[in-house]
Amino acid sequence: MDQSRIRNFCIIAHIDHGKSTLADRLIERCGAIRGTAQEQMLDSMDIERERGITIKMAAVRLLYIAKDGLEYELNLIDTPGHVDFTYEVSRALAACEGALLVVDASQGVEAQTIANANMAMNQNLEIVPVINKIDLPHADVERAREEIEMAVAVDASDAIPCSAKAGIGIDEILEAIVAKIPPPVGRDDKPLRALIYDSHFDAYQGAVAYVRVRDGAVKKGDVIKMMNTGSTFVVDSTGHFGPGLQVNDGINTGEVGYITAAMKSIGDAQVGDTVTTRDEGASEALPGYRKALSMVFCGLYPSDGDQYEDLRDAIAKLQLNDASLQFEPETSAALGFGFRCGFLGLLHMDIARERLEREFNLDLILTAPSVDYIVHKKNGDVEHISNPSEFPDANEILAIEEPTVKATIMVPNEYVGAVMTLCQERRGTYTKTEYPTPQRVILYYTLPMGEILLDFFDKLKSNTRGYASFDYDPDEYTASELVKLDILLNGDIVDALSFIVHKSFSYNRGRAVVEQLRKVVPRQQFEVRVQAAIGAKVIAADTIKPFRKNVIAKCYGGDISRKRKLLEKQKEGKKRMKQIGSVELPQEAFLSVLKVAE
Amino acid sequence: MDPIAVYVHTPFCPSKCGYCDFNSFAMDGEIIDRTVKAICQEILRSSLRGAPAKTIFFGGGTPTFLSGEQLDSLLKAVFEVHPPIVGCEITSEANPGTVDASKFASMRESGWNRISLGAQSFLDSDLLRLERVHKAGEIERAVLAAREAGFDNVNLDLMFALPDQSRHAWRSNLERALALEPEHLSLYCLTIEQNTAFYKKNLRGELNLPDDDSQRDMYEDCLRICAEQGYEQYEISNFSKPGRECQHNLCYWYGEAYAGYGPGAVGCLPLSPDLLRYTNLKHPERYCQAVENGDPIPFESEIIDVATQRTERIMLGLRLNKGVSHEGLPQGALAKLEQRGWIGRDDQRVWLTAEGRHFCSEVALELI
């Protein structure tokens, strides 16, 4: 299709503002899918549908006949909605000329609305504001309009009111996409330059590169070259997204589509790389974008040591479709062989665990998540350490630096006090306050990443009755007075339970973890002593009394099934326990460190 | 057809006790007669018609909350469908507050030959706490009335580890029960079940329950005192004079099939090599409706396949003093348990030791 009739756009929104539903309506309206009953077509993973969030980007080509009578090709590139996956948004944006900025009419502008809109504006995208959910009783379109103008600095006078759920305003949105978002302006007479903005791995076709062609064109049989890695491939097939992969006879200038070329690993189709032709190719690559950084690390171990190989295969397979997942082998005295894995955030970690357990049928133990610390040793060595058990002895350490984030918290003004208190408790440094509207405040703080790992987000939500929204960006490392806290069971350190904590919190956290362990560790046949210690100094201790009996008093006809099921459940639970020395620990024990922020 | 154990559930009680999680309802009036008729219908339509009754057991609820006539009509229906074998044990549970000489006489005449009395405690303060309707004095009177009516096979249910109960109080309870010379004793440690008033009270910290060690001591008292008085333990919680074991309950513990009739009754039918276990609709109204409309009466059923039967065989067999057959049990686990002193074994069977009886579930967990 002629470039003048192509529009590449994405939808950006705060989580739950209705992005996926709007995408569904646009797809339906353009007849890309007929009579499908499955809602949220772009959310392809079960987990995405269950949690109501989009993790993996997908794209779809819509053919739309506008009021001017002409047919347009609209390429919609979906974006994830959770703060953990901000980097994926930036990738999607790089493939577009415009973005629909969706704001919930009853919620107004939220932290991620601002973060995503700023990202889009930095990439010179045309922003088309859409105010969604106008059919809700608490909808306030005028207020939302005002907030968009004040907080995002986008002209919202012609923001389109809509209800994706009720199908109101869909035609107006499609017309606005055609009228307002500029067509691509690539050069079809120049050598191929296509940006890989995403990829996935297919067992039969190898890596599938999702591309946005800037200049030139690509078709089956072309010999292509990845400008960053330098490797070359012969194109097996090209296609567009229907949704789903639909083979076509080539991707032309300005279009969005996919390429398969017998690429054996996802690394062959690096996201951010530029595809050109091997012969007479382009000399200058397209600008890539920031690489995803692992922010959160934890140990992943199979409950059953025999499953180590299975776990390795499973993580490797998962990584094929999730380039932001990093892993390397590690061993723990307590848990045996496993992997240190890096994630974008806690949700990413949780989803990876769930996928490994669900799709690969593994029983996993996760150690408490940690961030990546920089440790300066007295002997002059400087090390990055993300596993608390690998921390050197306190007397070898000169200084420790920890990563921080720039946090943006948006909140109705009556909760400012509560948010500031929380941020201060979490060692936050106040930066500034903004007032986008008389009722709403944006607070900027620098916070240690390690403090966000605990229940910061939960606390933020509960302290503001759910009204606060939150976004963050990695910031620099700062020196901090941190200590390693060890947990001992019957006198032995359990390395998988060690964690790093600020000195001023160490006593409280130590006591809280001991208390939490006393709650989650089931009584054993013998007494179990639980202690928290810094170096050789025990700072908190408790004991778990042994059980002295376990017998069912009565079991007759009607009760047999119930009692048997109870027994089977206990047996399952026992299987999932990890034997540490002589003590059996349930999975929750390893995450008890997370649940104790005061 | 092979003889089978028959259970009939009458779900009505004068009031609901705080610890009870059985299918029971404090209902009175027309619904009782309607339910009795419905149970009779269920029995008469049974797919097991013709299978002789090996044992018959009326449980509840409180069977003796029903009138002599109502009880008689139920037992007649059972006899019609399941002719009793010679020596068939025919038990009814009874609440000491709901029986008298004439009720027992009428039941004896109908065909019952065993009475199981829910005594629970000989202390009025305990009975009040347990929300029982009877008084301690009524237990003795009930036993005498049963004897007078000709029952020579009487069981007393007692509970220990009651709130605030001392070991001394438990021992004197047990001694008062033994003084009545019952043929059989069921001695249960009070279990706090979910969905009971006691469960909520316990969560609120309102029940001062004896700890694990006190419970063990009280249980040890059961074993010692019963043995001294000539009662043999044959199951975790059950003791009897020689030859007076409850035949009906043994069927459960041996994993045999049984028919169940009445609201909430559970039955377990042979479906060789599997078993089919079903549970009837629990609420009397809904149960009656189903019977009257000819709708299915069970609301859930489960196929007990051979592997599951094995689990149940271990779980139930361990409860018996004679234990469970060796066959197919993991040798490693057996060695470990033996070393721990929880089991004894010979070349045929495995059984719990006196210490192991405190850990019956733990042992089952290791062996299933």
C-alpha cells in the first residue's frame, strides 16, 4: 500500500484504563476478526488474560475504509500496561508515528499515563487523546480533559470521548487516526532499513523478528544482514499480523510485519537491531533504544533436585520469548543447584515463576528477591553482587552502593501526607512536587530500589485507599549503610534466607523475619530454633515447639473421602517442602523476608 | 448379592451442639415426618435391593429424636430391602436426653439390638459448654432404661480434651462410664472442626483447650484404664469387651462397601474393581424434594479407584490395632518408622505402637 495510506500507531494508557478492550473494538470494527467470542485478542497468554494485563506485545493490521472513501492500512502495536514492562512500551513506540493516549474518565491521569505520554512525546509521536469509560457513573470527561492538558501538556480540546466496552466513539477514533497521525515518510528508493521492535521464538520457524520497515522493502528470498551482530540470513517468509501471523509477499516502506529466516536463536533477531540487505545495504543503522535492565534478582531452585536439568531447559525456553529474562547457574548450601535470575521487576518475576510452574510443570523454590549491589572491598576490589549469600565478611567491606530509582507518585492531595510518610520510612529522598490540577499532586522521590522490592506498592495502595499510582525509572547508585542479615535454623545459617538491609532497619527486620518464620514453618518432630544474626551477633530469636501428636480422632463412612483428601493434600505439601538440614521448610519461608516491612 | 453394611442418617436434633460438624438440623414438625417418608422411599427404590444386611446403623443427628413409630417404619423399610443376616448387628445412636424406657422398649421390639449413647461427659458444666441437651444424671438413667428394655450391647461415646478439662476430671469421667459396664466405649479427643461455633470461639481464643502433652496424657489414661477393666482397644478411639467390637464400623475400616440412606448419608458401592462413593443432598427440604420428584438424590460422587483404595486401606488400616497388611508398602519408610518406634511389624502386617498411635496421620503420610 502507498505510504500515504499507512498509519502506524500504538495505544498507551495506565493499567486498567481499558487499552486492551479498545484494541478489541478497533479490531472488530475493521473486521480483522469476525464473530470471535474471546475478549482481549491481543493478550495471548493465559496469564495475561487471568491477570488482566498485557505483558507481551502483539500487533495487528487493520484495513479501514475512511469517510473519504479510501482504504487505509492501520497497524496497531499493542503495549504492556505494567510499570515493570515500561521498556517494552519504548520499543513499541519506536515503530510508530502516533499514539492513542487512553485515559479513564473516572480515574483521570495516572502516573503511567504521564510516563508513557512523555516517552511518546520524546520520540516525536503524534498524541491522540482518548477519554475512555464515559459510560461509567463516575465519569468526568471535563476533568479528565483538564488533567491531560495540565499533567501531560497535550491539547485535549478535541480529545475523543468513548466507551470501548459499549462501543461508543470507535468510528471517531479511527477517523482521528487517519486524520491526525502522520503517514510514514520512508524512502522506497533507498536500501532496506527495518527496525526489530520485538521478536518471538517459534519451534518450527526459529526466531520471528517483528519489524518496522523505514526505508526500502523486504521479501522472501532476500539475503538480509543484521547491522548490529553482522550475521546474514535468507528470508524464508514475510507477513503481517492478522492478528496471528499471515504470510504476504513482502513488507514495503512504512509497513509493519514480521520476517522469518531460519534464525536459530532469539539472539539472532536482537530487539533494537536494524535489518538491511547483505549486498548494497544501508550504511547507518536506525537508532535503537535503551536495553532492558534486570532490576530484581532471585535464586530459582527446583523443589526436587532431580529437576535441575528440566529447570535449565525450561528457563532457556522461556528466555527465547522473553529476552529480558537473564539467568546463570548458582549453588546454595541449603537448596542445591539452581539459577540466579534477573527480572525487570517483581511482577515479571512472579509471571516467570508462574509460567515455569504451569507450562513446564515444575515445582520451584524462589529465594527472596534482591537488587544488584556494588561492593567496594578493602583490598580495592569492586564487585557487583546480587546474591546476599555471596557478600564478603563485613570486615572486608569498605563501602556498599545500592541502586536507586526515580519514583513518580500521583495521588489526590488528601493523601500527600501518607505518601510522604511512606517514602520517608523507605529511605526516600524528596525531589519535588507538582500540582497538575487543584485536586491532584505528583510527588517525585528518589528511593532505594531494594525498598521497592518489599511491599512498597501494596503499602502505597493501602495507605491511599487505592488512589495512588506509581511509576519509576532506574537512577544511579548511591553509597548506603547496609548490612547482611543471616537467618539460622538450629544454629546453621540458611544461605537462601540471608538478605541485605539498611543498618537502621536491621533489628526490626530481623525480629519480623523471625516472627514470620515462626508462623510459616510447620511444627516439626523436634524443637526448631530460629535466629536472625548480623555476623556473629544474634539480634532476634524464637523457637518453634515440636508437635507431640498428629492423629485423627474419628474416621467413619462419611468422613473417609474428606480425611483422605486432607491427607493427600498434606502429602502434596510435604513434597513441596525443602529439607534444610533436619528442618522441613515450605516455599513461603523463603519469601518471608518480603512480608516483613513494618 | 453379597451382604452389605447399611447406614441410615436421620439429620434432626433438638438443638445444634457447638462442636458438631455432622449433617444435623435443629428442625421440628412436619419436615420430620416428610423426611422419614422420603428415606423409606429412597430405601425401597435402592439399586442394592436384595443385598442382605450384614450390619445396620442408624446415626444422625439424633435418631431417637424421632418417634418410636417413625423409627419403626424406617427399620421396616431396611428389612424389606436388605433382609438381615443371622446375628446382624443393628445399632441406633441415642441421646440420653431423648430416650426413656418406653422408647427403648419400642426400638427393641422393632429389631434394634445395640444402642450407642452420646454421653460425652459426666460433668454438667462440660455438657453445658458442649451445648448438649442432656444432663449427666440422664446418662445413667438411659443406660438402665436400655438394659431394662433388653439391650445387652451398649456403647458410650465420651470426649476428652474438653475446654478447661483437667486430667483428673477426665479420669473420673472415664471411671463413671466404666461403672455402668457398657460393652463398648468410644473415646474421642475433641477435634475443633471448621464451620462450627467452636471453631470461631477457638479463633477468638475463647476455648481453653488442653495442649498436645495433656491430650497425650488423657489418651494414655484411656489405654491404661480400659485395659485394667478388661476392655480391649481395637481402633484408635474404640474399646470393647471381647467379641463386642462394633461390626458396622469395622466395615468402614476394612474398606468394605456400604449403603447409605437419608439426607447427607454417604454410601460406597462396589463397582469392581473400583468403588463409587456418593453423598446425598444434605438439607432435608432439598433431599425430600429430590426423592419426591424422582430426581437424583446424591449431590456428589467419586470413583475410588484401586490406587485410591490403597491410600484409604493404609489410612484406615493403621487405625486398627491389628494394623494393615505389609503388601505394597514402601520398605524404606517402614524401616524409618520402625526405627522411630512408631510401628511394629511381622512378616504379614504393620501396626502402630503405643507411641505411634499419637502420630497415626504422620505414619499414614509416610506410607501412602
